[in-house]
Amino acid sequence: MSTVSAVSAARRREVVDALRRGTVPHSGLDLFAVGLDRFSAALDDDLATAARGGAAFHAIRGEYGSGKTFFARWLAERAKRAGLATAEIQISETETPLHKLETLYRRLTERLTTATHPPSALRAVIDSWFFTLEEEVLDAGQTDQDDAEALATAVDTLMEQRLADVARTTPAFAAALRGYHRAHAAGDAPTAEALIAWLGGQKSVAAAARRSAGVRGDLDHFAALGFLQGLLAVLRDCGQPGLLIVLDEIETLQRVRGDVREKGLNALRQLLDEIDAGRFPGLFLVITGTPAFFDGQQGVQRLPPLAQRLATDFSTDPRFDSPRAVQLRLAGFDLARLGELGRNIRDLYAGQATHPERIARAVDDQYLAQLATAVTGGLGGNVGVAPRLFLRKLVADVLDRVDEFEDFDPRKHYALTVSSAELSDVERNAAASSADDIDLDLT
């Protein structure tokens, strides 16, 4: 984990502001991650494998509140530091059904991000790729930089060579890229924008733009994997040697109609088989789900070939779980880890505080342990769902007030109050009371 004293003010601010709102920060997660060190070396090896043109896969299992989304974003940060692009996709029955690969691809391009470009980074990636191809053509010394037509033709030829494997199965991907490049060079912005949208799997792209590139219709289920293959090739050529895709909350498959569930499970099996076959060099696929999804009859076990691919022995003590296994088990939080998390955030906050000495004096380790116990008690003793609320209360109700008011003592002047309105559905289900406020004395 990064040394607190070396953290920039901007990173501190971003993390603290997100926690104050009760959300997971989109960066800086390494600053307060707890209990994930045991996965670091194995996952870094997987990232290195993807960067070398290999592929990797893991299924992250954990109960609600065990930190699966946090884990995925923590891994995405490591991936970007390793040079990979990333995309986090929430699986949803209505918005992003797993069995519709064309929708998955569209969400992937919408959420595509790199270390230097926020979502959607698709156009930035493609522009960077064409710039790289042009540089290679010019470096070869056989094309005049001032001859725009000759340069465009040479770039098209090089593009076809780089996408030869993709073009054999999905020629429309290369055709759309060629059309985009020509429209961009001609200053035809509307056509260029439309073709980028089509390459991203968007629907209802203007027919005139599609005709100009020689492509027809919308992206379909069968072409989606070919487009993914093409995107990986483009990323690799423009300095992004791989792509981490996270399919989050895949357990939603358990709640869909039976035939839809079967299609979703089969789509996942197909993806894993294609990865094993070497079709997607540079891909690191991660899925997250609950134990019930992986072990129950409404999930993976309904499709025996998929269950075989994901089978992992969890009969031993969690201390001996291998971080290289297909499934990685998140144990969730206990009070000791919650206290450690609180100490990390307190120290991070103190680095940006106006009065860090007050923070150290008023919010000591003993108080953090008391607050953790109180928040957990308000959630029916369920430590696993407590981190979000605990951190929000710590930052917004305690640390902010200690820093702003000289005479504020959280032991004397603050009684934890948790209302139903500020709880997530999972937290509300865990709470000891109903919609009534929970007043807990921390004196």
C-alpha cells in the first residue's frame, strides 16, 4: 500500500470526498485496501500474462457486502498501472443481460478507460492507433508525409495487415475502421462520429455513414466476439497491451426467467472456452458473484460444463485459499479489519486536515474501535455490510467536525444516528430496527 505521506493532495481529496458521499472511490483504492495483499502477487502475474499477449480469468465470490465491487476497482487500478485498459460492466436483467453479447460489447466500449483517458476512451484509443500506424508508415521512409492520399492508402494497407486475423471472421470491423480513417482525414466529422458509434456497437447509426464504409445493419450477437478481438488488436498496437473486463453482479442471472438464465450461463461458458482457445490475446476477464450463484442450482450448477470450469475446493480453512485458483473467495470484514480500515482513512484524512493534531487526539484507535462496534451493532451485528456506512459516518460526522470545530469531542458531542433513508437495500435488511432511527451512545 502507498505510504500516506507520499499521497498527493488530489488523491486524498478524491478518496475522502467519495467516502463522505458514501460511494466507492474510482481511484486511490490502494490507499485504504484491507486484506487484499494476499492476492497482489498472483493477480500482478495475471496482469503481466495479459500484457504479454496471454489471457487470464478469475471468478470473485463473496456475500453481499464482502467487497466484490471494491476488489474489482482495486484490481482495475493495478491493471491501469500495468498499462492495460479496463472496463467495469454491471450485469442487469434489463440493461445488460449476459446472454446478449452485442450489449455486453456496447457497454464495454461505453465504459472503456485507460490510465490517461476516462470513459468512453474508444475514440481516443482508435485515434492513437491510427497515429501509431501513420508514424510506422513514415518511419519506413517510403511514403511522402505531404501526400495525403498515399499516406492514407499506406495506413489502410498496414491496418489490414494488423487486423488480418480479425478480418477473416469479422471483416466489418476493419471496414468501419477504414471508413472512419478516411472520413476523419476528409474532415467529415458527422460520418467519423457515426462510424465510431457503430464500432462501439451503438444502434441506429445513420445509414449513409454505414454505406460510406461498406457496412450494413447493427452489431449482432455473432459478430460481438469478433469486435472484441479487433478491439484487443487495436489496444495492443497503440500501447495498451491488454484489457481487463469486469462483469460485476453476475448473480442477477438467478432472478431471470429460466430460458434467459440458460442463455446467460451458456454465453459465459462460450467466453471461457474462447479465452482458453487463445482467441483473445491480452484479455483478463473477471466476474463477481455470490456463493449461491456459484454453488446453487439456480446458478452455475445448472450448466455442468460451466460448473466444471469454475470448480474450486473451498472445504479448507480460508487461510489456505490459493490466490491462483479459478475462484477467489473474499472473506469479508470482521471488527479487526474494520478498525484497520478506519485507521487508514483517519491517517489519510489527517494528511489534508487543517488541524491534524486534533484528529490524532480526538479520533484515536480506541474511538475508532468503538465507532466500528456501534455501526456494526446498528446493522444487526453484520460486519460485512458495515464498511460503507462506517466510513461515511467517520468522515462526514466525525472527522469533518473534529477538524472544523476546536471544542468538538466525538465522545461527548456525537451520538451515532442511522436512518433508514441513508441505508442501501442490503444495509436496510441487516439493520436491527425497521425505519426508526438507531441512536447509539459512544460515550
